[in-house]
Amino acid sequence: MAEATETKRSLFSALAAMGRDKSLAAMLLLGLGAGLPYAVLTGTLNAWFTEENVDVSTIGVLSWIGLAYAFKFLWSPALHRSRLPFFDKLGQRRGWMLGFQVVIMLAMGTLTMADPGSQLGLITLMALLGVVASASQDIVIDAWRIEVAKDEDHLNSLSALYQLGYRVSGFLGGFLALILAARIGWSFTFALLTLMMVFAIIGVLIAPESRPDGNDDADEGVTLGAGLPTLTRRAALGVVVLGWGWALWMLGAFMAATILADEPPNARNFIRGYGPLIVFATVILPAIISAVLLWLEGRSKAPVELDHSPAGRVADTLHRFILEPLMDIIGRLKWAAPLVLLLILSYRFTDLVWGSFAYPFYLGTNYGAMAYTMDDVAVASKFVGVIMTIAGVGLGGLALKAFGRMSCLIAGAIMAAATNLLFWDLTTGATYVGGFLSFTRLDDFMALFQINERLGWLVAAIAGENLAVGFASVVFVAYLSAIVNPRYAAVQYALMASLTMLIGTLGRGALGELIEERGFAYVFILTALLGLVAVAASIGEALRTRFAPEKPAAGSADSGAS
């Protein structure tokens, strides 16, 4: 709660100081440029596909391009010290920002001239290009924000303005885009959204460069694993990189086959056959290797001479960014690591797995979808929904202070699972949602705003789900922050945040086919039941932290998760 309060305080002071500090104004514009491609390419694009009658299962598979945000930490070392040719006069960070923004504008601009009916492959390729550039831009913006901060208060102000810009861009890329598309068509809408990226370019141009290329070398070399033979560390790193590479190749090949093949492969069969292997290669295998390296290092007697050649320095950098954070967290959690991993993988599953099918459910006419208009969805999802998400975040912050982190974690998991049943109720006539609105007289209140009974059902369901998502999000962030070692904060948080997306994103292809076979009503009950996994994991983690022995103070290398 202290962090949430400090963020609000920082936001007000930052807005007042923007005229005096160019970095604050730049941060607001860069936040806008970071959130806009995410909102358009992973959300609004699905509304366009739905209007153009693209199969729900295809939409589910194409949503896998969002995995770029989950895997972006893998190429972050490549951007850590390098410069982008041609743009390098702007400096290391700003040069990369501008380069990625040009790619994003190219990708989004292509949508203005494309037709989903005959050019789905081109659209997917451009969307993938834009998402990769957007995820890469996030890496550079995060680095710039940390490096340009003068002190902790300045960093809080920058972070608050970044969040404000990101949320505004979600409103523009969602609510405004749907309103415009219903009136001027998708081509002109995408053109306007592309032009909005000019604000991000202005942000780059007015932003001060953070630090010269000669960043200090204090973080060079290996810490965890330094006592192991070089060959052992290199072999472990090679296995992990190969595992991630194989997983990405398999996902990419399946997406290409889905788009290009005359008879697209079956998503459910792919997930059934390769899904467990992908999870093993990207999550379980690195964890096992990290545990083995910790065990071997514990048996080592003396430090081993490191390889200081250029290739060795690259390998050490990759080791430091990929294996060291995992080794640290597994070393601290020990036997509790599988429980924590299960919690991280499952906690956001219920909202992440069905998020790509929200527009098909709201706008579509098949499989028990609701056939609302674009304006209806814009009001319910992108206006009321955004407000309720913010309300959920505020409620979560208050609850954390009043009831503690673990109680709120359990409550958030229950709420996230239960609110899936609100949408199931819509598919069966809104008996419970409609009854609630009538009992509370909220239906009369909505009528004052020209919201009819049927639209009121959608508003209520989305409001309930977004309140739960906002609540669950803030308490989950608090939990993840508690198990991060400050020494590896950026990498460990990025890794764990990435894992929260993995299962939900991989499950979308199979879920799309389930919707086509069994309908939305069945799927909402299924996702609510699957949400009980996170509830059980939250209860288990609460019991573990309650009865765990006292840990050293937070911030030490040995600090625990409680």
C-alpha cells in the first residue's frame, strides 16, 4: 500500500513538475508510445478480425504473437550496451527507441491497407513485427527510466508518469478505436492510431540521454556459479538457450502453418503433444539446471578462473541475465520453489487465457456469443471496464494494508475464478446478473444514462470481472515483489511476470477450438474450475509463509519469500 500511495503522490508532483523537467514530459509520451502498440496489436486487432469473420480458433492462435512480451528478457542483453546504426547520434537508449518506433509505425500503418479476408498472413507478419519491436522498446524505455533518474523520488515520478501514459494509450487504442471504427471504418482508424505514435517520437526527441555508452563494469562477471568450471557453466547455458530456441521455433512454425497451410493443423493436438514439452523446455528445465548448478557450486572448493575473451564475456552476460536470477531465487526458496512456480503459472490464467476471445464473445454471433454492437462494447469494456480496473487496483491497495498480502492473494484468486461465471450467466439469459441489477436498483440508475437492460448486463459483468482483475493484479504484484531479491530485481521480476503469461497464452489455441465445439458457456465454466488451481496454490503458499521459520531482512541475498 505504501508503494501505491507513493505512486499517487509521485504522479501529482510529477505532473506539476513536467514544465521544469524534460525527462518527466518525455516519460509521459514514451509511456503512451509503449502502451499503444500493445493495445492495438494484442487487443483491438481481434475486434477487427471478429468483424471480418475470422475463425475464433485462428484468432486464438494468432494471439500467440503476444509471447514476445513474455520472452523479451532473452534478447535484453543484446540491447544493453549496443548502439543502433544511423540513429546512434541520438545516443544509445534514444537511438534504439526511435528505431523501434519506426518499425512499430510501419507495422501498424500496413494495417490501413490490408484485408483480413485475403491478406491474413501479411497482417499477422506485420503484427508480429510490431509486437517484437514494442517488446524491445519496453526493454530500452525501462533501462532509460532507471538510468535517467536522479534519485528515488525522481524515479517514482518517472514510473508514475509512465503508468499514466500507458493507461491513456489503452483507452485510446481500445475505447476510442472502437468508437472510431464504427463510424469511419477500420482503415482510417488504424491510420489515426499510427499517427498517434508521433507523440512517442516527440518523447524521444525531448528526452535527455541517460548515460554514455561506457556504463560501469561493476556488474561484469559471474557471481552465482563463479566457483564452477567454465565448461560446466557454458554447457548449462547452452542447454537452456537451446530449449528456449526450440520452443520459440515450434510455436512460430505452428503459427506459420496455421496461416499458410491449406489444411491448418489442429491447435488442441499441438498443445496436447507439444505443450508439456514447451513448458518443460522454457520453465522446468532451466529451474532444474539452476538447482543442479547450485548443488555443484556448493561442493566446489575454490573459485575457477573466468574466460575474459569477447565470447566468454558474452556467455557470462547471458549467464548473468538468465541463470543467475533463477539460481538465486531457487536457492532462497529451496523445496518451496515448485509451489511458488505453480502459483506464478496459474494465478493470472483465468483472465489471460480468455482475453483474446473477449471481442469474439461480445461482438460475435456464433457459439453462444452475445452480438453486441461496437458502441456497446466500447462503453462497457473500454470505458466502464477501465474505470473498474482502476477501482480494483485501489481496492487491492486498501485491502493489502488492512488484511495483509497472503489473505488478499487468496481473495484475488477466488475473485478471478468466480467472475468467469458472470459471463457464463450472460450466455444463459443473465438470470443472476439481471437479478442483481434489479435487486440493487442499478438497472434504474443505468437507465438514466440510456443503458438498456441487455447492455446493462454486459456492463455489470465486465465491471465485476475488471474489478476482480484490478484487485488480483495489484496483490499479485505485491507478492512477486516480496519474493524478488533486490540485487536481481529487474531480471527476476521480468522472468516471473513472463511466466504468468505462459500457460494462459499457450492455452488460447486449444480454447478457441473448444469454443467452436462446445460454445462459450462451457468454456467459462471450465476456466472458472481451472482457476481453482490458483486458489489452492495461494492457500498452500499462505500456509507455507505462515509456518516458515524467520528469514533474514529483505534485501539480503538469503532473504526469503515471506
